[in-house]
Amino acid sequence: MLYQKWAVHKKTRATKAMWELAREHSPFDLSEIYTPHIGKTKYAIAKGFVRETHKMLGYDHQHRKYGTRNATETYRDGRGHCVEQNILLSAMLLRTDIPLSWMIVKNPKGYEGAFFDIALHLLVKAVLSKRTYIMDAVSGDMALEHQLIKCVAKQDIDMRELVAFYLQDSGDDLALRHDQFSRAHECFDRALAIDPNNYTIHISKGDAFFNEGELTKAEEAYRKASEMTPKLMDALSYYGDFLFEIGHVKLAKKAYALALQRKAGDKHIINELETRLQGVKGFREIREEAIRKLLLSTVMS
């Protein structure tokens, strides 16, 4: 699920302690590795790092490491998935004076049109000569932001939010791929301490608790995410999935129907809810209203 900051009802302001914790758990340390600048201008340096990172790394489809690699681990292993590769690219660029930020996109190039694949992809942003560029170590691409390929949804994040996302990604890997639930919850709790507004971390906690068989704790986590985003359908739809999985079909359908009455999150969620609510009385009218809201919000944004 993509974190959408606008949807959080009662936001917690970032504190000095949150930033300090983010720096403590930063994945960007490359102190033991020499990475020379390639090029003279900032643009040439950035382009060179994108090209070199792309060339040196293989894609780790199997997620062999328990958790998410930091920059040093990715460099030494010579492989990584999209988050790991772009963490390394960021670490290299952070050694320069190029100002960075980040973007998470849902269903980027390679996934578009495949609603069954809801992958998130991390991209690196840099401002060079008053122009914003998007960089991706996986593809080796660097382009102006307005040239970004189509995606279902996107969200800009700062370094603190990125560290929380990195810890969440590590927790997801530990819990869902390796059954390392205790370590996963440590990652989730640290991530929430750094970015308490990120409701998707509660979804991750719910998924982990569900796989552990801790259904009461799972229900609390999914409900928390939904309560934090009263205008967004995404979290409530996940809550409906949970209810469906534990056999509460009527309650699940009610949750799905209520989700479609909220402000639309993205087209993927609408598509998923459609398949779940086939045959439910009044569904067509609910879905048409959800799509109308989505189109209206897109035009006005």
C-alpha cells in the first residue's frame, strides 16, 4: 500500500527526537567504501552515479537477505532489490552537495496495467540548476520529473520518512518472507517512532500479526490504519480483506462498501473492490460515485 500523506486525519508534527532516531537508523553509511565522483558538473556527477550503480548491481529477485540491505551491504553483495539499489545510489549522492529527496510510486514502468501486481518502487530526486530530476538505479534512468512514466499513484517523501519506509520494508521482508516476526515488529516499532503518520506501517504490522496467528492484534492494527485515514478507501479495504480471511464475510462486504464511499485512494483499490463486491446490491452506483470522486480529485490537483 502506498503511503499518501494528504489522507492522514490528525497529523503528528515531526520532532527533533524523530529526526535523531532517523539518523541513528540511517541506511546510507558508506564510510568504509570509496566512491569517486564521476564528472565535473552536478548533473554529470549524478548521471555518473546512476550509470555506475546500475552497472555494478544485479537484481535480487529472491530477496536472499533477511530484512533490507543498507548501502554498504548492497555495495558488498553486488545485488539488491529496488529499495536497496536506490538506497545505495542515495548514499553515493549524499556524499556530494546535491540536494536530494525521494518519491515512492505504485505500479511504475514494468508493472502498469497489471492490477494483480501492486509493487511499490523507490525513486531518487535531485534539484540541479533549478530543475528536478528523477533517478533510478534499477533501470539506470535519469530524467526530468515531468517525464516520469505513468503510475497509479505517487508520494514525495523526505529523508526521515524514507528511513521509516526503509525500516518498514525490512520488517515486511522479515515477517512475510522469512517468518522472523519478532525482528519484524522491532523494525515496525522503530519506523512508527520515526514517522507516526505513516498508517501503512500499521497495515504491515497487521499482516505480520495475521501470519503469526495473532488475530486480535492484527484486527487492532488494521483498524488503527483505517481510523487514521477516514477519507481514504485503501486502509479500510485491507481491513475488509482481513475480515474476509477470518470468515466474517458479511462484515467484510460492509467494509468494502464503506470503503468505496470514501474519497478514492487510487484506481488499483477501486479495481480490487469491484472484484470483491460483485453481486452486492447497489454496488454499481457506489463504484460510479467512487470513480467520479477520483476523476474530480485528479482534475483539481
